[in-house]
Amino acid sequence: MTGIMATVAGYNDTSGTKGSGVPSARNAWGAGITISSDYSQVLSIQIAKNWFEGGAAGLQMNALNNGVSGTMVGYVGDNRFGMDQYNYDTTNATSMRVQIMYKQGNNFTGLTTNYFDPNAASVPANLRGVLFTESPTGGIRTLP
């Protein structure tokens, strides 16, 4: 998957008037792309050179742990992300927005080649063009 723009259906700003016009609890649901190995293994996936904005996360890679063997494997890199995601920390307006969310044990390369969009109004000036790190505020969030 290369060169797409992924926005989340029902995407809205906090006033509930943007996008579809249907309130979405401050972007609390959905993702531009969700990858899951719930029914079979996901191998050799490549998601590169895309633009993500909105939702609970721009890209989430998870599984329900329902007994499917193996981990997900692939390259997820060189994507740009806005920051108009749900804010998981309501005490700080600029923290805890999740651009990439994945479960521990999956094996994805390229994650730190993803970056905050250098031109998006939703990205604070000090983060525009910055490469991702794995941290609550660095763009990549790992779940147990």
C-alpha cells in the first residue's frame, strides 16, 4: 500500500462540525488503516509513503489474541502523520496523541522513519518534520 491519504470516516474536530458532521467523541474511534492477524498471519506487509490524519490512531496494528499463531511482520515506514488524533491525556492539550499503535511481539521495521507532517496545521511547529520515536508523545505507542 503506497501513496494513499488515509482519513478516518466520521472525522471531526472538537466542535463536531468538520468532516462528515457526525460527532465522533473527539476522534476517539477508528484508524486510517487497521491491520489484524485475528484470522490468519499477516506476513510481508508494506505500508509506505502515505499520509494519515485523524482517528484514535492513524495506523493501528493489533490482534485479539484469539489463538492465531505467529506475529505480524512487515515494513511500515516513510509515512507522514498529522496530529489531529484523539488526545488520551486531557490534562495536556499537546500530549498523548497516537499516530502508530501496535501490540508487543509484532515485528515491523521502518517505524522510526515515519514522521510528523512538516506542513500540517495540526502539527505544532516544533514537531513538523520530526521523525517518530517510541514513546507516549513520539508518535509510536506499543501496547502489551
